[in-house]
Amino acid sequence: MSTILMVEDDFSLGMGIKFALEKENYRVIHAKSKKEAEAEILKNSFDLALLDITLPDGNGYELFTNIQKVQDIPVIFLTALDEEVNIVTGLDMGADDYITKPFKLRELISRINAVLRRTSVREKKNTLTSGDLVLYPDKMKIYKNAVEIDVTKTEYKVLNYFMKNGQQILSKEQLLEHLWDIEGNYIDQNTLAVYMRRIREKIEDNPSRPDYIQTVRGVGYIWNKKVL
């Protein structure tokens, strides 16, 4: 089920859209202001955002920029601003579509479906697959058997680095150098060992006998499975 962030300050309109989308088997979170939307984007993972431009505490252009800093998701502007300059501004910023009010619900649903299909195709072309794991670099997400694994920013970076260097021995020094610059903080070998244990607990069927990340004694680690 795809999850949509809808930002619409008109409560009645928002509830109508929410009802229609939920009938189409979408999960919809309705935010009525820029502040609410920014809070939701930090708490939830979304597949698409519907953004009004005129909001009580800001505008949808600013919100679009802030969302993209946190989650790289497709965006459709849904607004009463129908002048060419507004449409061009939205599309030039990188929005996937721009729909002006009033609109027909079936048209909205059709265009949402089209954007999500395009996004799905792009993602399939830009994934790393190894065994039961699929990593999506654009979204910074990893799935096992089609179920998302909850990983931290650092854990994701470790997994991404391993999968991009599949079946190559990575020394502890290489890994530490790669991780050091995430927040400008130094990471020592003890901390690295903690990260490796936590990652194995999340991705391995049997963490004590790992299939994916294996230890090369005295050297470092290797991603044992082939990466496609």
C-alpha cells in the first residue's frame, strides 16, 4: 500500500480527497499546514506528496524544498494557482505534475497512479539486489523479502557501501574512513563492531552465522553474496 502525504488547508476538500484515495487503497496522511507537513515527513515514510501552494504558514514551494531534503519522493502540486508562471515554477523545481483546482477526482487518481508507475520504473532501474535484500539508493531504504528494514542513517551507509563493493574484502580502515564524515564525528573500531552486530541482527536469518556480511579475520569484512 502506497502512503501519500496530502497538504491541504481546506479541511472539507482535504477530507474528500482523503476518502476518495483511501477507497483506491492508498494510505493518506492529511496535513493542514506547512508546519504539520514538515513534522509528518520526519515521522513517516511516504511514496508521494500532494502539495497545495497557498498555505496558512508558508507556501508549497518552500515545503517542496524542505521535503526533498528529507525524502526523495515524487510531488504533485494541487492548487488553485493556475497562472503559467506558477505552473512553470512548480515543474522547474522538479515536481512530477501540477494539477489546478477545480479538478475531477478520477483525473487526480489517474495522475497519481501514473506518477507512481513512473517512479516504480525508475526505482527498478536504480536498485542493488543481493539475495533477499533490495536497496533503493534514491530513497535510502532497504527491504528484505519485500518488507522494509528499519535502519539508521549510518547503518544504511554501511549497507550501501558493502553492496556497491560486493564480494570484495573491505578493511576496517576503509570502512572507518567511509563512515567518518557522516556528521564529522570520529568512529573507532569498537563502534564499527557495534554497527556490524546491529546490521547483522537486522538482515541475517541467523546473525551468529551470517550469510551476507562475513568477517575476514585480521583484515575486515566481505559482502559474501553476489550483487545485481
